[in-house]
Amino acid sequence: MYKRWSLNAIAERFGRSKSAIYKIVKKWRRQGTIERTRGTGLMNKKSTNVQDANLIQYLEENPFETANEAAHITNFPASQRTAQRRIRETSNLRSRIAAS
């Protein structure tokens, strides 16, 4: 025979909140496991360093193009927002600055 523990007792024993223990027990009852579900968590990067570099190079050679146009022309694989983020992260290019 086994002893039934309360959620509070388990939470105290393992130094976790009662709600965390509740979620674990709930997952165990529904799925029979507490393993992470595949596909949850941080998404993988949607573009490679080469694709990022191609985007930046195109914009350096064509300073009056918008980020969205450059992403389309260079077949950048991610969203327009990601293209804008990569430009900001990996180059000195900024919007609304006159081209030299």
C-alpha cells in the first residue's frame, strides 16, 4: 500500500509551488508522462548566417531599398519582422538615415 501525499506536502518536500506540482500531476494524469511535449520551447533560428549576410550585402549595395523589398529580392526565409531584426542586429544600417 502507498501513502497519498497532499499537493502541499509534495510542494514543500521538493521546494516547488503548489501550482507547479498541480500542473505536473495534471499532466501525468492526462498523458501518463511528465516529459516535455515535442515542439514546445524556444523556436529555432529561421535564417542562416549566410542568408543574413546576403540580406545585409544587398542593402549595402542598394541603400535606398526597404528591408521588406530586400528580404523579398534575396529570398530571405523568415518574416519581414525577422529580416528587420537581423538588419538591426548584424549591421550598422539604420532606417531614416540618408544614404551616403
